[in-house]
Amino acid sequence: MDRYEKIIESIEDPLVVVSKDGEVFYMNQPGYILKSQIGETEFKKLITYPFELEFIKKGMSVKGIFKETENHKFLIDAFPYDKDRITLLIRDITRFMELEELSKKEGLIITLSRLLSNIFHDLKGPVGGIKGAAQLLKEDIADKELVEDILYEVKRLERMIQEITMVAKPIKLSPKLINIHKVIDRAIKTLEKQFPKATINRLYDPSLPELYIDPDMMERVLVNIIRNGIEATEGKGSITISTGISWDNVYSPQGNKIFIRIKDSGKGVPEDMVDKLFIPFISTKKEGMGIGLSSSYQIVKEHKGILRYIGDATFEILLPATRGVKDESTGI
């Protein structure tokens, strides 16, 4: 064995050279071990999956391809070998994802243990306001301003209760084909009167297909995220909303999703909060209940989409396209 073969054999992850019909031309020892672990049928599906991607068909390299089998999850790096073959470096991330899920569950338990305390703390404000106004109203029953104060605090309570129940209730969608830009514009119109000093910029891709979504639910998501961005700039900054076809290597390698990116001119999410953004009752805002992003995440997920923070004060929504691009599952 020459030194190059020794280098290749020293790689601990499975390394496979394969043709699009599944014929293996080279496989290191970890590759044979993986094949015996998941079985020949699943192994063949795994090593031929990258050939379905458009970039691979064009002879390009693709890193971080996600593929899930019956009991395992993998990340695959694919590199052109020759005209009909590719080299695959396969990493089994099953255990990593299990540990990540366990960590999230442990964090969620801690969060839920604080839930009642946080809720009652947040409810103290409007309840105290109602109590004080009611006591004053006893002295002057004709004071209309006190009545308005009570109604205002009651509405605050209603909104809090609605947000709390939103987290637990199953989401029922009423989808229809609609231009996503109309939904975004509706969300912007809702916020423009509340934040007259904020600047909202639109960078739309007019060629996007109509989406099969629930417009009211999606508007709620957009209002939540845009409002968060405006509040992050104290109501005086700028928000840029852009749309287009996503070619994300993991979530949309075949260009079968559209993106909506919402970027504000603020400092962005603190690093220690990024992993907790979508957990209920955890908020980056002093007076926030941490429910808006959590419910938004659930709504987007119900649409078979992705909501994530991609850094640089930018949130991204990925939604399945309905026409104009091929709509096939990527396993995500």
C-alpha cells in the first residue's frame, strides 16, 4: 500500500466512489462497516441520493447534503470524480442530533419550570391597572377615561392569553394560492402606522410563483418578525425584506423553495440567545413573553417550511414553491 492509499484508509468516515446506477468503484473500511450497519438497500439509496441534485448533475461539488434513512441521519459531501462518478464523504450525525434534541428537551424542562412564574409576573401589570382603575371608578362612576383604561388593560390580557393558547393549540391552516408579496405588503401596512419613523425597504423577485399558503397565518408570522426587527432598532431603523428562489445546499438544493429574508439595521440576536430563539417563554426583549417567534416557527413548520435566524440581524423563511420549480422533498 503506497502512502496515498494509507492516507485515504486513515480517514475514519466512510469514503465511497460511486456511479449514478449505484456501482461502487472504491470504498474504504468505514464504508463497508456502514454498509453492514444499515443494510445494502438503504446503503444504495444513501450513496445514489446525491445524483438527484441539480448541482451534481452539472458536475459541481456539494457539501453538507442531509439524508435520512430509517434509523440514521447523515451529512454527505459530494465531489466529481469523472463524468459518471462522484466521491462521497459520509458522516453519521445520528448521535449528534440525538444529543442536540436531548439538550433542547432539558432546556425546555427548565423553561417550563419557569413558565407559571413568568406568566403571572407578566399578568401583574394589566391586572394591577384594572384593579387601580376600578377602585378610582368607585369614587367617580362617570369618569370615561378610567373606563377606557380598564378596557385597554383587558385587551392586553386578552392578547396575552391568545398568545399563550396559540403555543399549545394545534394549528389549522386554510391555504390558497396567493402572491406572497401581497401578504408581505399587508403585514407592512399593519405596522407602518404603529412605527411611522421606521423605514421598510422591499427587494422583491417578481418572477416568484404563487404559493399555497394560509395568508392570514403567514401575515401573522411576518408581522411578528418585522415588528421584532423594528423594535430592535427602537422604532427608528430600517428593515429590508427580500424574496427569491432558495438554492440552499441543505434545505433547497433543487431550488424547490422560495425565501423571504427580513433584515433589520440593529445589532442582531445575541450569540447566547440564537439557540433559544424559538423556545416558548424565552425572549430577547425585557418585556417580551417569548411567544411570537415560537408560534411563528410552528406556523411556518405547518406549511412544511423553515424559519431560522441566519445571522447579520436577518431572519429567513423558506416555503415550498408550487410551480416554476420542481417541488420534491429534500428529506428536511
